[in-house]
Amino acid sequence: MSDRKSFATTCRMCGTLCGIIAHIEDNKVVEIEGDPNHICNKGRTCIKGSSAVTWLNRPDRLYKPLKRDGAGNFREIPLEQAMDEIAAKLLEIQKKYGPNAIGIWKGEGIDFAQQEHLARRFAHAVGTPNYFSNDTQCYASRHIAFYLVYGCWPLADYPHAGLIINWGTNAPISHSHWMQAINEGRERGAKLMVVDTRYTEIARQADIYVQIRPGTDGALAWGIINEMIRRDIVDHHFIDNFTVGYDKVVEYAREFTPERVTEITSVPRETIMRVADEIAAARPRIASWAGCGLEHHVNGVNNIRTITMIDALAGATDRKGGMRIPMGFGLPELTLYKEKPLMELDPIGAKKFPVLYEMRQECHTGMLMDQIISGKPYPFKGLVMTAANPVLTNANSAKVRKALSSLELLAVKDLFITETAALADYIIPAASYLEREEMFFNGSLRAAFITGKYLDYGLQTEYEFMKGLAERMGAGEYFPWKDDHELNEWLLKPTGYTTADLHTAPGGFIFGENPYEKHEAKLAAGETRFFDTPTGKVEFYSAHLEAKKIPGIDGIPKYHAPHQLADPNPEYPILLSTGARKQKYFHGRYRNIPQLYKAEPHGRLEMHPDDAAALGIKDGDRVRVTSRIGSFETTAQVMHPKEIFKGSMQHTHGFVDENVNEITYDDVSDPISGFPVLKSIQVKVEKI
């Protein structure tokens, strides 16, 4: 008779940290349900989370290391042999080409939280500055924008808000438990405004839906700011005491009259006026969120900087119902950037995108491909990759395949043989989130969460993998902890808590109160630094950025036209936006789950009916989409005219047979973050 056990833990099928209860029999997960006692999702779980049962039990999951033989086929080898050979090859490359000829890439395929810090530590421990992650295509632009303004990433206090503004994000699909918080706020009287080019699931629920020309969000934000200043619905106490650069904001905002904003964005003047009305009525309880839909333009960072300034101008910063400033936990630093910065070894991308490297301390994945192929400014020959699949997720898939295939060593650690892993010399099986002890932290709630080793297939955790390679490469001193548990105890030691404490509250262990208006308390105490920015204040103007004197990098977040407007190409008259998330998938992941794939096996080219009619295309027709670098074929989906901006189309990435990244180009990017223009691809479309 089987012994069924149940464990409250944290789902890692995406990054939202929902609480789940995993039911396990005979060392196999048999059911996953939401944890009603978890402070984030309160018992709800999405289809991706519940489908983890199938995902974790797939027959093609990897349990043995694989090595490519001389004929190009994979064969099983012992783990110790694989580790010995990978480490030896990395050392050989470093000896031949230099210490920076290798690197490590942290992916999201298993959604490790500590993995990022461990990967960064490993890189510097073995003498290379070249750490990469998927964050240089998602998340980092927003991180940079918020940190430039606030020195942190404030989180929307939806339950207590008076006005909720969501820009280019779709909470029911991307962050289901955030939708719970939004609904809680609406039940208390909050209004919901959604700004998006597409009539998304959350847009259909909005009190105010603002359909906007792609990439022009910054102009709309400046128009709103201009109207706030004109009406004097700004918080002068907050501005005078806690911000820098307001005079420059006033001067620049004058350029964005309602008439000009309408011309740029296609948002009607009356809508702009109504938004200002709602801000005036709700302030300071303004809670907003800028999603990844804004990131992939040449003006992505500046657009997000401008949007987040609205909250500060309204006095919503760290106010109840506004934008809550997170608090730290006092954990020690796991990376080695202070001990071994290695800047003299020229981290890839640090010179071209200095702000990205300064603020994120990571190298640029797009530039990596160019450097592998060109060998300039120095050879790059060896890459360790953990749970990333850039063949599907990075721009210009053909270049990615060419680059990765030319490496002298590509070692991939993953649960499955992905499209990228199929190019590897070695594949090491990975442990899932139910097979390791790992901690996660929510700075807004001041809550910590911990997973446990509820399944055991004898697979390496990420810590064990990197520790094993480091020891073989002569850098074992930087990985002194025996295992994940011992590492976690070390991390928690300064806090006075232990992993046992965290396990007592799997629904969220509260470290302490996070009070509102921390800046006001500091002011009353005579302090002069209120936020973690160079000036200690909210920075509408960044002297640090201004001093760089790089085109497109401005002291205040000036509006720059998106790529398709700044440099239109008549040969490719249609604007393609890529990457909108689907409820069943997360980026390119989970398309190997049968029930999800069966429900949505293929991508669709979403188009406005007027655009379809002009091209002679009907719903369901096969079409070819072509950019200046390539083409792919897919199926047309003609939308309701309200659902998508006329002149633009959308296709989600991650479908192997309809890989939109075959046509996305990587040589046009945001000058601050280096993000490619995945929402501004100029294409032509024809019926096949």
C-alpha cells in the first residue's frame, strides 16, 4: 500500500511564488493544489501550476548525464565523468584563450531564485566576469527604470488603492494572484485603468481602457504629467523634500500638450483628461505597474521611468494604497563582485551598455552571440547554461544556433532536451523545485518562503553542480557549504532565524513589519537620505545618467519615438509585436505538457480586420511573415477591431514550428538596457 504524504511549499512554474500543496506517493508527485494558507495566492493556482504533475513525471525527463559522441549522438555517462570532463575542458579553454573565454548563463526553465546568485558566484570564483541570464531580454529594463528613479522596485499596494493603473501587463495571465489583489482593491472602490495596444483579459475588466499606439507609452505618461502640473494635482510636500529634478520635469512636460500626445499615441484628448480626473480624485492612493510589454522598444527604459514618476508626483510613494517600498532581510552577499570584481577582464557588453552592467552587473546575451562568432574583442569558447533555451527565446534564432554550435564546449543543465540542449556537448539532469531546499523572499510583505526536498531522484541541485565544477577547477574555497541546507543556514544566520523557522510557516514566514512612509520617519529624525539612489531622493533627473553623454541616455526620461516611427521601412510596413504570454505557457516553457499543448498547439498571427482585408487574408489562412533577416509561416487570426491596434500584429514566441524569433532582429536596442525591439519588428505579411 502506498504512503501518501502532503507538503505545503512554493510553486516554481513561473516567478509569482504561489503557495501549493504537493501530494506525493512512492516518491512521485500525484496531485498539486493551491495552499489556502499562503499569503500570496490564498489557495488559487493556475493551469501551469496544477499541470506540474504531468511536467515532472514526463517520460522524456532526464535522469542520467548525456555526452555527445563523435557521430553526434548522445549517450549516457556517469555523473562524475561528466563533471570531470566539463571542468577539464573549461580549464583547457581558459589556459588557451584567457580566463574570460568562458561564462555561465542562468536561465528560467526551473525558476531557481538562488540560482542567479550562485551562478554569479561561480563565474567570478573561476576567474571570468561573464555571467549571463534571460534577464537581458525580460525584467532588467524595468529593474533599471525603477532603480534609477527610486533606488528599488516599489510594488503596487493594490488592495488599498483608489486608482489602479496597469501598463502593458495582463495580470490574469501573467500574475494570477496579483489579479486577486486587484479585485480586492476594486471591491473597496478602486477604479482600474489599463493601457495596452491589445484588448487583453484585464483590459476587458477595466473601468478605463486606453488603447495606445505601440511604443508611445512615454508620450502618454508625459501628457498625464503635464496635465497634473497644470491642474496642480501634485504633492508639493513630497516633491520639495524627497525628490530631485522637478523643475526639469515641469519644463519638459510643457511640450506634451493634449493635442500633441493624441497625435503621437492615438489616445483621444478626452481620455487624457479623464485619466487626470481619476488621478486627482484618487491621489495619493495610486498603484501602478509597468509590464514587460513596455520593455522591448528603443525607448523602453525611459518610458517606464516616466510612468513611475506619475506615482511619485501624486505622492503615492510608500503610501498606503500607493507604491510600497520593500525592505531588505539582512542576508549576506552571496556574489563575489566586491571581492573579485574582474572589470579588467572586460565583461561582455559592459562598454556598450554601461548602465545595464552597472545596475545589473550582468553581461549582454545578444552581444555574446556576436562575440562568439567574431572572436572580438576576445575569443569566447566555453559556456555553461542552466535551464535556458535561447534558441527559442532570444532574438535572431539563426544567429543563436550558429553561435552556440561553434563553441568548443556547451554544457547544459536542464530537465529535458530542449532545442538549445540539443546543441550541447554535455547535458546534466536538473533537480526540480520539489527536489531541493531553496528560499524566496518578498520585500514588500517582508515574508520568506522555503521549499524542501520532497522528491529524491539522486539529481544534483544547482548548488551541488556549481560546487562540484568549482572544486575541480581549483576554486572550491568559494563553495565551502556542504549542501543547499548548510548554505541556507549561512544565509539566514545574520537574521537570527533558521530554516526550521521558515518551515514552520510555508505560507509565508514574516520577518517583521514593513511600515508605510518610511521616508517621513527619516525626515522627522533629521536624516537626509531617504531612498537608495545617488542623491538619496527620488530622482526625476539623474545626473549620473547625464554624465555618460551617450546618445539616447538622458538625465530626465525624454520621450524618443519607437523604432517603427523613428526609422520606418516601407518594404516592411506592418508592425509585429512578439511575446504576449498565454495562460497555458510561460515564455517557451511547458509546451511539452500534453494537455496544454493539445489545447493550444500552434501560434497565431493576431491581426486587425482592416489589415487582414487589405492583405486579402481571412481567419485561419496560412501566412508568411517576413522581416529583413528571415521569415516563418503561421496561421492568421482575425481579431475584433477593438482587440488590437490597427497597423500592428502580434505573435507569441516559443512555438518550435512557428518560431517568431527567426525574424526578430537583435541589432536595434534600447541604449540603456540593450533590450532588443521585440515589440517593434517591421515586417511584411502575405497569404501563402
